[in-house]
Amino acid sequence: MKKYFYKSSMLALMAGVFLTSCDPEIDTPASSAGQADFTSYVAVGNSLSAGYADQGLSRAGQLSSVPAILAEQFKAVGGGEFKQPLFTEAQRNGSGYLRLAGFTPQGSPILLPVTTDLAIRSQNPTLYAKYTDNINNLAIPGIRTADIKTVGYGSPMANPYFERLTDNPMQTYLAYVQEQAQAANHTFFSAWMAENDVLGYATSGGFSGNLTDVGVFQTNYSELIDALTADGEKGIAVTVPNVTAIPFFTTVGPTLKMGLKAQGATAIMALTKNTPTRIPLIVENIKDATGGTALIPLTAAAYAPLIGTPTGKWWSDNIPRSILGSTLEAYGVDTLQALGTPQNPWPSALLLDDAEQADILARTTAFNDYIKANAQTKNLAVWDAFTFFSNIQSGFSADGVNYSPAYITGNLFSLDGVHPTPRGYAIIANEMIKAINAKYNSNVPQVDVTQYRTVQFPN
């Protein structure tokens, strides 16, 4: 992992050493494991535990993953080796990801895909370089709790990130976890699993994907935690954040609303899952800082000005088609001109109405209630990600740096608007350490988050 140090930090460190040497009364609490045993740590989860960022998984991202950061801090209290399925240095860009290439004259970011030094062994279907050694970080980007008992989930057409790790394409993820946890003889674990059980539905505007059934979630999640606690192992469970509060959903609306109002528009034609016929989307109902409820996902929209450009288009032609995804094609929207007209309505896949948001929140609450109840039964630590991210919506400051959920400028979220930056992952790791220490009377030291980058700006 590339570390970032600053002169001010070094000066502060030197001053701290000097002051400590002059005052023997200053004591640093000794690190201790408390009631936990960190000798062998394994992590289960999805992209948030794999280190996914900027719409891709890279070696640098893996090295900055929450489990990797936790494992490094666990070493101070007896933690052992933590193996990850790292991409090689020669294939360090892994799946590929987005980079910030600059800004348009209007101030919008220009995002370009990284296409060199990839770990792709097949393009159709997309398959990544194999890694079938025993590992401790078992996180699989894209996996849902609903998928963990799916036979064939390791096949080439199911999940390429899991296919990369297993030599048995018919193996279930649950069986893989049991196998790897047993090989590691694990003594501690983290489980952060359920985001994708709501995220796919949310990011598609309710158009595709499904919210995982609560009963299915409870059964699968319970079996997963049972497997990880079979011999009384301790660990930490993490709740699901409110996914509709991430930059993916909060970035486009204000720009779109401002542009429409500037042109005197009071409504545009739109489709939603709940109202499949063309309806007027009232401009005031588009969510921004002044109000509104309708969320406009970042999937295909405003990396560039949405309206009022010299060409009259809704957004710039220099956006890679990969960013647009398949949602526009699914609606037959081949031209982006005049989007929002009766002939070319705003797609349901690019709109999350208040009813869809209510469904997501209700399902998230049901999942979180079960995660916390299950953790209490198993006597596990819990980090409430839902409460944490809800409480920082207005931002916060730490060590002279401002953080917020704002896209790019907020320092917490990467260029995909969903996954944290390495700095964001380090902040999350510290919050999890707080929860672990509180539960197990341990004293795992926190990490210096300033050693991890935020969004990388072009030179």
C-alpha cells in the first residue's frame, strides 16, 4: 500500500517524541487483546471488505481494505498473518477502475477507465487471474447474503470474483467460508455482508434486481454466522448503511434540479417502477439541499452538465459508455438528446421515487434488526454502519481535514459514488476497532488515517 506522509505530520511526531521523553508521567495504555483472541482473523463480506473502489478492484485497493487495516492493527495484540488474494504487481490494476483525468470547463469531473496492467484472463466472459491458495480475506465483490448457498456461484457466468478463488465451480460460498475458516483455524472474524441485498435494487432505480426476502436473509445469515462461531469464536458483525444516502444517489439531483429551474421547467416526463406509464416528475420533487424526495442515480447522469450545454444535450459525449451501463439500452434510449420528453421519458432505472426508497429503508431496517439480534445471541461485537453514516451526513472534521458524503470533495467516497476511498476505509476500520474494544475490553490501537489517500487528483 502506498503511504502518504506530510511534513506537518512528521514535525508533530518529532515534537511528540521530544515531549514524551521529557515527561515520564505520560503513559500510553498498553495494547491488549482483552477477552478476544486475534491470533487468526478471517473476514467475510462483499466489495466493502474486498477493498473495491473507483468502480474496480486493484492491488492497492486490496491492501487498503478494511480487513487488511484491521489485521495490521491486530498484530499489536497478538494477531497473526493475514493472507489476501492479491493481484500480482504486474497485474496490479486488477479488474480496471476509474481515474480522475481532469475537469471540464464547467467544473465537472472527467473520468477515464484504467486499462493497463489488468488481471483479466478472459474477456467473454470476464474472468480474472486465478488465486486458489488458502486466504483470510474471503470477501467477494457483488455477493448477496441471498447468494451464499447458491450451487454454481463459482461458475464463470455467475461471479467472476468468486470463480477466481475456487477450483470447484459448483461450490457454494458458505461451503467455501467453512473450508477456508477451518484451514485458517480462525479465532476472530468480521462479517459485513448484506449491502448488496438492497443495493442492486436501489442502483437500478427499482427497475432490475430484487430486494432479498427477509426470511431468506435470516436463514442464510444465521447459517453463515453459525459456521463462523461453531467453536465459540468471537467477532464483529456490521449493519447495512442507508444506501440511498451515498453520493451515487445525492450528486445528480441538485445539478439537474438547478438546471431545469433555470430553464423554467416545472416537470419532465418520467417512468418509475410504481407508475410504469409516463408521468410528470415535478422539478420540486427532485431531492437537493432545499427538499424533495426523488433521487436521481449517478449511473448515467451528471458527471458533466445535464442541460444547457452548447449542443443542447443532457450530458457530455466524453463519458465512457461503460459508465452508462446497460440501463439506457434496456429502455431503448440510444440518443441522450431531449431526455425527459413524452417521446423519450426519464427512465425508471435512473429514478428512485419515494415509494421505492421506503421499500429499501424497510428492508434495510429488517436486515439490521436481525443482524443485531443475532450478534446479541452470539455475544458478538456490532458496528452500526447505518447509524454512523446517518450521523455524518452534514460532515465532520478530524485532524484538520473535513469529511462528508459529498462526491469527490468529501474525501470519504471514491469515484463510483458507492465505495469508500482508502481513507474512508481507514476511518471505518477505526470505528470497528472502537466497537471491538468496547465489547471485548481489548485495546487494539487505531490506525493513522492520514496515511491513506482520498480521491487522487491528476498531476
